[in-house]
Amino acid sequence: MANVLLMPSLSPTMETGVISAWRKKAGDKVAAGDVLAEIETDKAAMEWELADGGYLRELLAPTGQELRVGTPIAVLTDTPNEDYAAALAEAKSAAASQPAAPKAAAAAPSAAPPQAARVIPISAAPAAAKPPGSSPGAGATPPSTRPADERVKISPYGKKLAEQNELKWQGLAGSGPGGRIVAQDVQAALAGGPSARAGQAAAALAAAPAAAFEDRPLSMMRKAIAKRLTESKQTVPHFQARRKVRMERMLDAREGLKRDFPDLKITVNDLLIKACAVALVQHPAVNSQFLGDRIRRFQSVDIAVAVGTEEGLITPVLRAAHAKGLREISAEMKALGERARAKKLQPEEYQGGTFTISNLGMFGVTEFNAIINTPQACILAVSATVKEPVVDGDRLTVGQTMNLTLSSDHRVVDGVTAAQFLATLAKLIENPVALLL
């Protein structure tokens, strides 16, 4: 019997995905547990394992295209020569009643009359994706008539081919999904000779903006960041409380740990995580979430730490930070950071935090406001340690200070509560021996 494999939901927040690489090819015999594809979600790139074995007959989805969860992406049969046309027809019929995919996608190939087939029900299937390798015939590509301010889209290979042949591709009319220029369009323009090049070059010149620019499509991660942070700023009543802390003792403590325990790679961020964990136990209102009709206070301190990647920030979560020592915190954060930058975090490693720390100190930033990671109530912005004049008793001296800014959801945390939390945190930072007890 034929199985139509659907774009899986690999995390609770996943709505769309991109197949970044197929690990198997059409015709392969596969077994349950084999990795079929690497799928990019809004947070990470994850390997997708097959639940059933069989013969992989056809790959329906190209790499690099964003598809909704439930979109048919491959066909699996029990035997190598089994007819699977009816399975494609059934998938196409189911997809017709679903919302359109985020980006235009061509329908699946026409199918034979229906016969017994089953669709693996990961979720309902939206519009079917175009099989790889199939594309409309291009012919001689005419100059584009698109408006001057319309975004011009071109496939990476098509762009490379055009640049190698010094072809100005911006004036071409694309035959790919959503008017995207594909390699066949470039090849057709090249085959058209000087007249075709002159026509598209003239159109490109007419549409050229005053200044050169390059449009880059949003990655899955960047789309998720844009959506979540926009919602946070629009729906959460943020307020900020700031406190300057002295850093001399914490820096001395770190140097002492490095000297006495050379194998222990403790960072300032590790010490700050520990300090926040201790302070959050004393101020549970800050370690909470707003859930519409109720406020949830957590007994465990699960700290999300913002980690920069090439495509944006992700916040891996250090579970039960209040119960961990500095050695555990250091080792776990190093491992989480490495997996985050490699886009290998599992959903349970970046979801469900109770408080977030965003540290830009290593970049020399002296003060900033962070946007709350909803539904959490608070996020701490950590700035750089700087040398500046400070009053020490009755004398003026040079000290090392750091600015801390707590952004809070005013529906959960009031100004007094935020100030009390920062006071406790400052005391721990300025007397770090308490963190070792």
C-alpha cells in the first residue's frame, strides 16, 4: 500500500518548515528509524526519522521551499513496483480544502483513478508541493513587466548562472512559483542571443532603483522572531527598572576560580546566571508567567539565555538553575550554546523557560532594553563592564561597573517588586562569595 508522507510538526509552535536536505533519494529501500530529511523549523534544523520502512518512490518537495505542516512531501510504498498514483490523487484532493501554503507551490502530478491508499496523518495536508526536477517549459524568456518597486526573486543557481554569463537577471520574467526566476529562465535568455539580452537589459534599467540593494528572504528563525517580538511589544505593557552594580569582587572571584581550578572555565555570564537563580528563589513574582486569566509562579528556576546565531537569537533553557553549582552551569551552558549555534537544539531545550537573560556585554554595549520573552514576566538585559569614576565612601576612585535593566510585564510585576529583585541581585553580584555557599 502507498503512504504519502506529510511535512511533520516537529515542535508545538511549528506551523511551517523547510527541507534543507534530503538524506534519501527516490528508489531507495528505507527502514523505520532511517533519517529521511533534515528539516529547518522556526528554531532549529532537525533530523526527521521514518516511522515505517518500505521503498521511497518519489520526493514531492524541493529543498529550500517553505511548506506548511501537513504538506505532502514524499511517497513510500511497501513494494518497489507498486502503483502509487492513487495515493497522490488522494493527497491532492485533501490538500484542496486546506489553506494555501505561505509561498506558492505547484500541484502534485496528475494521478490515475483512485485505489486503496493511506495518508500518514501527522496533520491535515495543505496544498501539495511541486516535485523536484519538474518545472514549466521556459522557452525564450520575455522581459519582465513587473512594477519597479516589486521584489525580484531568483533561485541561487539561477543567480549564479546569470552572473557567470554577465546577464542582468533583474529584468527577466520568472516562471517559477510566485514569479520566481529559475535557472531555466536564465538559460532561455542566454539562448535568445543579443536581442533577448537587450530587451531584458532595457527592462532592468527602467526598473533599477536609485541605489543598489539586495533583498534577502526571511529565514524560518527570523520569521519566528519577528512574529513573537511584535506580539510582545504590542500586547505586553513593558516597563524598565535599571540598576548599576560594582563588578570588582565578581571579577576577582572569577580570576580566583581560574587560578585555583584551571579546568573550570567559568564565565561572567555563568556567575550572573547563578546570581539570578538565587535571587529568583527569593522573589518568585519575577519567576512567573502571565496566562491571561491567571499568573503562574514557578517553584523551579528555568533560565533561558539568549544565544546569538547567524540567523538571530534563540534562548536555550538551563533547567533548575537554582539547584546547580557553577561547574554544572558552566558545562551545560557551553553545550547548549554550541547546539544552538549549530541549529541542533531539540524543542525541549529551548521551550518553557521561566526567566530570560540577554547579555550584550561582550559586544561593548553599555545599556539596552530587552523585549520580554512571552509569556514570561521578566527579562534581564546585561551590559558591558566598564571602568568609570565612582564614589567610594568619601573619596572618588576608579571602579568597574555594569548596568542591569529589568524589563517587566506590569500585569504581573510592579515597580517595587522589580526594584527589590534588582537590589537582591546587586547584593549577590557585589558579594559573590554567597554564590558558592
